[in-house]
Amino acid sequence: MHPSINLSINKPSINKPMRESLTILCPVSIWFVLMVFVTTLCFAIHDGVRRLRRLHQIPCSRCAFFTGEYQLKCTVQPCKALSEAAIGCPDYQPAPPRLGHLSRRRRPWKR
């Protein structure tokens, strides 16, 4: 080390009243940030659950006109299929019950 450099390690750089206020302010601010994070997380979870409940009201997968194909999902109203606009669709008709294994298509990879 160079002899002209004075390192004052033992001297406190902050005076005593400032240090005492920081010992109170730091934990309070940490708790405040933590509570804001938890509150925001709770609101996000609540909003997600509300949105999922809304999306589960879409009746397309239980409709007789639903094809399940990528190109044409619904034969009656293809633009509204599987969207929130399909909730309360006037053309909805319940699909007939499926017969279990007889209604499944054979997949070439499962034999």
C-alpha cells in the first residue's frame, strides 16, 4: 500500500442518530416491499381463478357441432368457436353421449 493513503476502517461513516433511524427504517421498508409483493401475488391468483372460471363456461367442447379439428372447430359458427364469444351461443346443442372406447379414433402410434 501507498503510505499516503489513509484508510479509516474503524471510524463509522454514518453518525449515530442516522444509524439508529436506519436500523428501524430498513426492516420496515423490507416488510413493506414484502407485503406489497404478497398482496400483488394474491390479486394475480384471484384474477387467474376468475378468468379460468369464465373460460370453463365456454360450451364448445360439449357441443354437437364441435369438430375438434384445427381448420374448422365449429361447423355453425367457426369464428366464435373456443372463444369467450361462444359463451351463450344460440346454436349450442349438447353432444350425444359417447360410447367410451368405441368412439375413440385409432392413433397410429398406439396399437
